[in-house]
Amino acid sequence: MTDRAQGAAQPPATEIDTTVPHSARIWNYLLGGKDHYSVDRAAGDRICKTFPGMVDITRHSRAFIGRVVRHLAAEAGIRQFLDIGTGLPTVDNTHEIAQRVAPECRIVYVDNDPLVLAHAQALLTSTPEGVTSYLHADVRDPARILAAASETLDLDQPVGLMLMGILGLVSDYDEARAVTRELLDALPPGSYLGYNDGSTTDPAYVEAIRRFNANSGAVPYTPRTPEQMAGFFEGLELLDPGVVSCPHWRPEALPFGEPPQVAVHGGVGRKG
């Protein structure tokens, strides 16, 4: 049995641990949300002290997700989404954006944070024509995710697979690629992968994450090079402009010049 299989056999915790920071809660804090604890706020403040641009990364990452979902629903005709690494509910969640374009969209959210589980009811709103469901599971257990998702989604029809900010929590690159490949292999042609993660393009960001990993006691996060990120799209048709800093992925018109370069990269690929 592989290490991944052994880890996957352990179900994710359902009790909230307020003694250790959690990435979803820190992210919520940096985005200005209210679903976090003092340990998360302290961790977020330490990151920002080392790297003040962290708040910009969270905001641009969130905006990137919105543009990806709108593109998949409005231009690519995707009506099913599997969003793994959901995070805590905020403004314009995947189902809200997708169902605004096409009310019949069906969405399955997946996360392993007990606080997200506690807030799942907020995610389960849906248009009458569509469906939204939530699965408490770990990204490293793709077989379980796919089996449960198939109760809501028709996996014989194209799916928008969303892996936003989650693969950095799988520290081994080969394992992260294997997880991605197993998920994609179960989806039919015409499906899409939307992906982003923190990148190694800013030394100050890399140092802030190094300190977080060394001192927080939380699950470590691994920024990757843009070239490594491109590896997650192997075998897919990578949509223009490729794997880029998230503000540069099909940016909306800005009245004040070019979007910034920040240390979060992503892209979208289509399975042929």
C-alpha cells in the first residue's frame, strides 16, 4: 500500500482544533472574513509582517477563481463543477457565479476543514434548477471524492475541476500530480481543470511561507515554480495565456494600467 493510500484511509477530522492555525481560516482572515480564531489571526499577521503583499495574493487569487468559473460556465458551457479545497464561504462562491450564468449548474464542494463542514449549510444554497452539495474529504483521497461526487454529478458529462490553492498542501510534487491525474482520468473529454497556487516567483513570499511552515504547527504549504505548475496540465490543452500570475489570466479591463505581478500563478486546461 502506498503512503498516499495509507493517509487516505484516515477520514478527515470533524472536530475543530483552535490550537493550530488552518489555511482555510487564515485565508478567510486575510480576505476580511469573520470565520477564524486568534491562532489563525496571529499566523496571518506573522505572514504579513514578513510579506505585506500576502493580502494582495488572497484577493487576486479570489478574483481569478471568479473569472475562471465565469469563463467555464459562460463560454465553455460547463454545467458541473467539482470544487476541491473549497475554503470558507465568502462572496461569490463557485455555485453563485456558475448559477448566475446558468441556473441549472450542479456543484460539489470538497474540503477537509471541520469549520468548513460546520458552515456547509451556507454553501448548500442553490437555484431551484441546480444542485449544490458538500463532501467532507481530503484531496489525497480522489477515489472517495469521485465516488461521492458521482451521486450529484454525471461524470459521463464534462466537469469543471477546480483545484484552487489546494495542491500546495500536498508537499510531494509527484503525489500532487498523481492526485490530479487520477481526478482528471475519471472525467470525460470536454472537462476542464482550473488551478492556482502560490508560486516561488517572489523571494519575500517564499520566506514568509518558510517561516509559517517552520513555526505554525499547521499543515505545511509548498509554493511551486510556474514550470512545476504547468506539469499539472500535462495532456490537457492549456488555454491562453497559459500558466501566468493570476491577475494576468484574462484580466478584466482596468482603468489604471497593467495588472500587477503577484506570487500566485494559475491557468485553465481542457481535456481533449
